[in-house]
Amino acid sequence: MPDSLAPEFVEPLLRGRFGRPYRYAESCPSTQRLLSDEDGEGALAVAEEQSEGRGRLGRSWHAPARTSVLFSILLEPAVAPPRLPELSVVAGRAVAAAVAEATGVTPTVKLPNDVLIDGKKVAGVLAESADGRVRLGIGVNANQTKEQLPAEADAPATSLRLETNSRVDRALLLAVILADLERAYDDWLSETAASG
């Protein structure tokens, strides 16, 4: 099985409404920019490599091609604008749960948006909102070797490959993240509606 996040490898694994439509690029500046104003909730943009990937506070996020799970998803939550920043936390917890489910490693979430394993960053979430729409960008270090991780990062970084001593099936990991994110998002919407 090729190591690819192309639609033919991921779409058969999708279990919910997230990931449709599925937009794919071998390389792009940022998956956030692959989503368009015409897209509806659940639209997904995936890339094997980003040339201008960003993290929180304008930090750059770079990884060698085909080593990470890099994607953005469009959400349109019917909630008051002050609640939108909560989505970073919801997504971080969903990514942590998916990583645990897919690899057996148990990460922690460092609020608001980092996923850590033993204090080392393995994933990050970036939420950008405008006009009630949220572009949620997520990056997971999947198969980087130690040499491929940034040495100058603010916090030490790791990858799932380093933590498990085996390569990760990135297509399966993406599908599990999307399923867990959809479940967590729906739960958050229900709780938000119930709390008024």
C-alpha cells in the first residue's frame, strides 16, 4: 500500500460526514488556503507537504513531504462568536484521542492547541474564523525521523514513528482523526446548545 493521503486511499476509510468534499494537493503553501468560500461544513483540504504551514502566534510549521498528516477542515458552528475559540481545545482533545486509538500511545493536550507525548509536541491545531466559519488546520508528526524534526523549535518535537518504533499508516490515522473530531464537534455543539 503506497504511503499517500490521496483520495483513493483515504475516502474508503471515512466513516462520517467530515471529509466531503475531499480536496488533495501533493504540495501547497497551506491547506487553509485550499478551502474556498463556496465549500460547506466538513469540506477537507489535505496536502503531503506545505511550504508555508503555520502554527499559533505566526510560528512556521514545516515537515518533509509524506511524513505528516496535514489538513484543514471547514466548520460552520451555529454558536455565538465568543465560543469559537473553544474549537481549538475540542480539536486538540479529538486529535489526542485519535492518536491513542490509532497507535496505543496516550498523548496529553497542552491548552489551547498542542498535543504532546511525554512533554514533546506531536501535533498542533490552528483555528481561523471569519463570518461564523472556522478553518481548522491540524498537523500531526507521523513518520518523521529524529533528523527530520525541527531542532530549533520552541518546544521539543517528536513523531508517532519515534514514539512507537514503527511507521504509522497516515491514511488510517487521518480517517480516525476525522471520525473522532466529528464526534467531539457534535458533542460540543450539543453542550453549547444546552447551555444556551
